[in-house]
Amino acid sequence: MKKVLILSDGRPGHFNQSLAVAEAMKKLDVVEVKYIEVKIKKFGKYFLRAFLNAGLGQKLCEGSYLLKFIHLLYEGYTWDKEPDIIISAGKDTSLLNALLALTYGSKNFFIGHPKKLDHHLFTAVFTVLDLGFDNQIVLDVAPTLSYSGDLNEFANKYGLDLQSEYYTLLIGGDGSGYQYDEEDIEKLITFVNATADKVKWLVTTSRRTPVAYEEKMEKEMKAECFIAYHKNPQKVVAGFLELSSAVFVTEESASMVSEGVASRKPVVTLVPKIHDADRNYAEILDKFQKEGRIRREKMSLLNTKVLDPNLFVPLERTSIDEIAEKLSEIGVCGK
């Protein structure tokens, strides 16, 4: 049985992407998946990047020399086995991912752009955009877990009717060049309430949502189900998406937008007045828009006509099925 090690930086979006890749590997092979949460130290970040990018540094890693010093570079690393495969997402895990792969001779996979790190330090890099790497695996959408729970049980837990028409609303907050103000939130509340007689809304906030806005929305929104993250965080997104006919999501969160697209439902992204996505994320949004996966709407112009998601182009397969197919094609995983 192959041992798969997931390195997590503690961010749920990154961790779930790694889990999705591991689930795809399970379709191709018998694997045992373990994970550890690590935190890179400031000194480790600069030292390791320069060290790993250097040919001599890579040669020195091909042994167990640096394992004795990992605790000086990372907090939380406790793995005591030799992994066959390493998976991670997020720049703070990329360095340890590469170091361990060189040390143990493991296959290793990174999700996203490795930034200033040599992409050849990885067996393959999963991307949504074509970055021109010779070892990239370009996906329709970022790795996303499929819903695997009991939908009847989920519906009963939250008092939902499987025969009803539901729309999901995923609410984030400031970040990635996006800023939300009270007027944006008022527009969102007004929109939900104006459409509540046509569709039942399943709403959840997130760690980025300011508490004051969360409390205001919970009090004033006519939602069928409202999950306030700061008051009572619950893992409902996958279940909400499975139940819904369409998805509305604040646009700053690449992971939430990707989850919506991966659900193969119509997705409307909500854009506040102040927004300035970086080039990489802007290109991803542009790709989704051109492919018909999303429709972008300004929050200041929200009205009842927006409720109709119009025509869209659903993904042909689940994210996990696509990853398994791509891994099988290049022969980097399998019995």
C-alpha cells in the first residue's frame, strides 16, 4: 500500500484541494493517506527557497542530512515514515514538499503556481491556467472534493426538503483585492429578500466575513437556512451545493468560486464596488467566464432578473474523475 503524505498550511481551501487529489489517487491505486499541519518559520522561507533552487542544494537534499534540521525551518513536522507520494497546496508548504521528495525519492505534487520555486522540483504541478510548464497538469477547475455524505440525513439535520428549489449563497469578505462595505451588504440583503418568494436560499458566511456584517445578514436576510461561521461554524458548503440548482458566491474567494464551478451548477459571482484581483486570479475568472462556467454581476446592480442563471456550460465530469484521468494518462500513479 502506497503511503501518501499531505502537507497542510492550516487553510481549509488548500487542504481540501490536496484531499481531492488524494481521492483521485484512490481511484487508481491502494493508498494510505496521512496529513500533518506545518508552519514555516521566517528564516526557513528564505533559506530553503534559495537552497532548493540551487543545483548543489538539490544534490545535498538527496539524503537525510537536512531532516535533522527541519524543526529549525518548520513547526509541526512530525512524520517519521518515508512517503511514496507527497501532496500540498499553498506556497508555505511547497518548500517542505520539495525537500522531502528529494530526500526520500518520493513522487510529489503541488497544486497551484509554485511562484519563485523551480517547478521541476515536483513530479507534476496542478494548475487551472496553462503556465507553460513541461510537468503541469491543466485542470478545468481547481481540485475539489465531491459530496460524499447522505443527502437525506443532511437535509433532515437542517430541516430542508429535498423536493424544494434551493439556491446557495456563499459569503466571504475582504481579501484578494476585494473590499466590501455596508452598501454592498445592504444590496445583497435586499436582493435575497426580494427573491425569497421565488427560491429558498441556503446561506453560509466564512472566516473572512466581518462579524458585524454576519450578524446583520443573519438578522435581516430571509434565508431558509443561515449558517453564521463566527457563531457556529459548520461544514455545510458541499451539502448546500448538492441540494441547490444554482450558486451565488462573493468573488474574492478562489476556493469558493471553484467549489461552485465544480458542483456543475450555474454560478453567479458577486463583485463589490472595490475590486482589484491580481493577474493570475483575474485570468482564472476570465477563463471561467469565457467557458460559460460563471456569470459575474456587480452587487450594486443586483435585481430580481439576476435570479435566472441563464445558459451555462457545466463541467463534463467531477473534479476527482478529471484528476484521476489525467494522472492515469501520464502514468505517474497506478498499480
